[in-house]
Amino acid sequence: MKSRWLVNLALLAVIVGLGIFLYLTPKKEETATDVIKVSAINSSAINKITIEFPAKNPVVFEKQDGHWRLVQPYTARAGEEVIGKLLAVLDADSTDKFDTADLARYGLNQPSLRLELNDKEMLFGTTNPVNDRQYIAFENAIYLVSTQFYDVAGTQIVEMLDKHLIAPGEEVVGFDFSHLEQWEETGLVVERDGANWKVSIPNAKPAPGELDDWFGDGWKTLRANSVEPYTFDSRKTYPYFEIILKDGKRIHVDKQLESPELVLARPDEGMAYHYAADLGFTLLNPPVGVPK
């Protein structure tokens, strides 16, 4: 008798699940192919993204000079990889396509997320309990897509920022380390001279290729573990160095902390970059071959 009740309960669960699925799956629009694309818009045509969750202030990104920037709630360079993942929703495959006659049925009358791409609005609704895909409304149709796009939009703002200290387009040709403790006496400056490096210390003899390796393996690929905005305080002074760019500009970088982590800050951008503590010795002590 007990086993019969268990079988009946299992059948009931299947019937309830099927009922939910049928309720959330209305008559589909006819499609010519098995693959349904959410949009024919190329992501390269988008130059403004607004992310708005209920009861939260909007987060806004804009493409400026070919690169994405956060412009609200504050200004900062955006992580191009994260923006790419967000814009990938335009090229997403949908398992189904429905009309928009009953938005409330899919939670789209009170969406959990509004995503505005240029002047086009995309609404995110409930998740289908059977296939775990999310209903979105875009350009007069409803689609079922992966929940990954909602997850990307909900990423913390600081995780959507560019983690590179050196911005795209900033071509580095040298470093002035003369304001760091270990180099104050010698006034170390290393700078490219054509294909070679020029070292300001007269008796320095760097080994062939070592400075190229130091720059290529360290600075050229440098990526912070995390990044955060900070407010510049002129009353505080830190050891600092300058990054010399090809156009003659110098980027002032404060060494705010050395242990238990290395924190480098750019006052011009109001951003602080966090690295492992042991990375500081490698980055800030180039192999210039100074005799001991």
C-alpha cells in the first residue's frame, strides 16, 4: 500500500510539472529555422548600455573613442570582456519565440531587469522551471534565453571595471622610479631608445634582453586582482613613480601599500589597483645591472 502511494505522489509531481510547463509555454510563432536569434543587431553598433534593476540606481556605460567607460554612478574605464559578455545577448539563441500579448504571464510586466541598448529596451522576466531559461522581451517578441546574461548584468560594478593599470592606447616607453625609496639615491629612469633600453645610472649594465623580459612578462601583461575607486587626498603623500608614454605624457602612480598586498593608484583616474605583495619587487625593481 505504501509503495502505491509513493507511485501516485511521483505521478502527481510529474503532472504538476507538466502543467506548469504547458502554462508557461504558449503557442509559438512559426519560424523558418530551428535556431531563433534574439536580434539581428550587431553589437558593434551599440554605444550606450543602461542596466536598471528594481529599486536600484541605473548603471550606465558609454563607448568613447572606441573604448567602453562607466559613466554612472561614477566614471571609470570598463572591462571590455565583461561588456562583450553582456552584449552577447544580441546574438543569443532562443529555444522559442512568442508574441507579447500577455507580458504578465512571464513576469515581464514587472521585469527583474531592464537593459537598454542605445534606444532599444530589453526586459527580463521569470525563469522557466522546466528548462531553467529566462524569458526576455525585445522588439515586440518574447524569447527564452540562457540566464547567463542576467547574471552578467548583475555583476558588482567594481567587477565590471578594467583591471589594467595602463589604459588601451597608452603606449609605454619608460619609467621614472626616482621617487621610490630604493631608487632615490640613484634617480633611476629606464626608457626605450629605439629597440633598446636606456638606463640613467652611468655604471648600470643590464644583461641583453632582461629589460625586455621584465617589461613584457610584467608590465605589458599586468592585470590587477581587483580595482576600486578612491578619493584623492592631497594631504596624503606616498612614494610614487611615473610611467612615461610615447606621446610625452607621464602617468603619476602612487604606491599606497606594499604589504599585505601591493596597491598602486592613479590619481588622474581616481582608481586603485590591488596586486599580490610579491609582485611589487618585480615591477618596481628592473634588472638594470647595478654593481653591488
